[in-house]
Amino acid sequence: MFKHLFKLIWNKKKQNFLLMSEMLVSFLIIFAVFSLIVFYYDNYKKPMGFEYQNLWMVNYNNTISTKNTDSLNMFYENLRQNIKTMPQVKEVSFCSDNVPFSNNRWSGDVHYKKLNPNADYYNADDNYKHAFNLKLSEGRWFSKEDAAAKYKSVVINEELKEKLFGKDEAIGKLVGQDEKKFNMKVIGVVQGVKAKGDYFPAKEAIYIRTDTGSYRGLGKMMIQVTPNADAAFEGHLYKTLANYMKNSNVEIEHMVNKRKSTNLFSLVPMIVTLIVACFLVINVALGLFGVMWYNINKRRGEIGLRRAVGATGQSVSSQLVSESMILATLSLIVGSFFAVQFPLLNVFDLQASVYLVAMALSIVFIYLLVLVCSLYPGKQAAAIYPAVALHEE
């Protein structure tokens, strides 16, 4: 049976080559779409790494003219204490501008022995962990004791620990921003934070403790509030901040809303790709349907002869569907050869499982597409009467 089908396909190799080319291009496009979908879904399942539901972000600019570091520290420490006295406030933290769900990023290499992976650098105070509710997996967070430490205390996330130390112990290891100067001591490891939203993985990160001169460069205040904090409290908080930090531009944003806008922006590439893929799939489906319909009309004599010598309508329909599936299989073999290069060459630095799952889904999708497009023409072929077809010949 298969030998006969292959012979029929080979006899019409020029026509079938164009049909196989359409299937091959469709497979590659669908493979790209499914790779993106699987990548997003795989990241979406992972934990966020911090609690954003009751977290507010205050943007401000430092307008304090004093050059005295102690006076500046006292100014912001008094502000922290005043805000924490409010019953709706649970924690207050001053940090750098590159907070999660923002467009700011501070990155650089982290050196350890001969390794130097790139990571995001965050300036964080002693209250940062409690404001974000970060999950410690090893060691501890910053404390006042670190101010007098010989080396600068840092906390890294699990992703950076994997790059630097693998399965070895990270606590107590010395790392540095320069390959010749290892002056930062790892005191803790936290769960990775998905700073770019639900659909992107947590990137390697290192948290550096703020020192006495850090307040001049900080521009974000993270405030964790209680669930009952409403618009009235937000207005009261804004007035308190504006009156205390005169001539400063104060803006309050909710991290819940920041997450939504970040996720919507992340979905734009996938939405555009899906729209293009849908148009392509529709065109390919119409093309496959049209080509098969045309082939049936050209083979009416052949089909009539088969029916005349005893072939049933079901067998004729099965033959045409089988020919289409064999053509799809040949196209998928070639397409899979190109698709499998992505995990082998580590293209776009994605996990191999993303490509493998996307390839499996693409194969199933193309088979279903070809099957659906060939069923109706096959049914029409089965309805051809031998006498009518042979009379036309």
C-alpha cells in the first residue's frame, strides 16, 4: 500500500514539491509561534519571587541641598519613621531606581575566579527584604552589623548562585565587580525575582547594601501597606510626603498596576506573531484545500477507473488522505531537521525543553491542519461515480 502511494507521489513530484514547500514553511512559522508560547507559559508558572499585591512605589527626586551625609541620613530616617507610624503602613524601604516592573536596569559583571556572568545590580537597605517579602533560601539579609564588616555585604539570587557556584555553598564566598578586586562577601541567597513581569524569567541579580552616602543617589521608596489601604489613605500619604520633601516631585504608583502594564507590553510580540501566523495558516489551509481539489479534478479518470475495478468510496478517500499525510510527513522530517538545531546550538539562550515541546506541538498542528484540509476533498472524491468519470474521459 505505502509503496504504491510513494510511487503515485513520485510520479507527481513537481506538483507535490510545491505542496511540501508550503507545509515546510508553515511548520517553521508555527514552530516559532509555539516556541514563544511555551516560553511564556513556562515562565508564567514560576513564582514571582516577591509579593506585589499591597506594595506601593513612591518616586521622588532628592532636593536636599545639604552636603552633610549625617544630616541627609537623619532626614530620610525621620521620614521613614513618620510613615511607619501610620496604621496602614507595614514597612518602608529606600532603594535604587531599578525596581521590578520598571524600565530601569543597572547591570554589570560579577567576577568569581574565572567566571564573570552578567547580573542586575540593586541597591537595597536593611528593610528591602521585608518590604518585598523576598524568600531567603540560604544565609540572611542585611543588618546594621554589616556596616562595620571588612568586606561589603551582598545578597545574590538563586540564578546567580547557579552561575557562580553551581551546587557549592555560596555563603561566605568573595566576589567582585572587578576581576582583580574581590571585595564583596555573599551573606545570603534569595529566590529569583521576575522583574520583567510574569512572562520573563528571573535574571541573575546581586543586592548591595546601601551605605551612609547612598541616599543622594536613591529615588525610590517602597511602601508595603495593609489590604485596607484605600484612596483616602493614599491622598493622606501623598500630602505627608509632599509637605516633608518640599520642592520634590512625588508620585505614588501601585505595583499591581505596574505588573499589568508590564505584562501587556510583554505580550505585544506574541500577539503580533499570532496575528501573522493566523493569516499564514489560513492562507496555507486555503492553498492546501485548493491544490487537493484541483488534483481531484485532474484525476477524475484515475479515480473513476479505480471505482470501476471495485475500489470503494472509502478506500479512494483514504488513499487521498494518506497521500496528503505522507507529504506532510516528508515536509516535517525536513522541518524537524532545522528545528532541532535550535536546542543543539542553544539559539536565543532558551532551555532545550522549550524547543522540544514547541516542535512536538507544531508537528501535531501540521498533521491536524493537513488532515482537516484533505478530508472534504477526499469525501468529494469518494462521491465520484465511475460511469460519469469514465464518460468524461
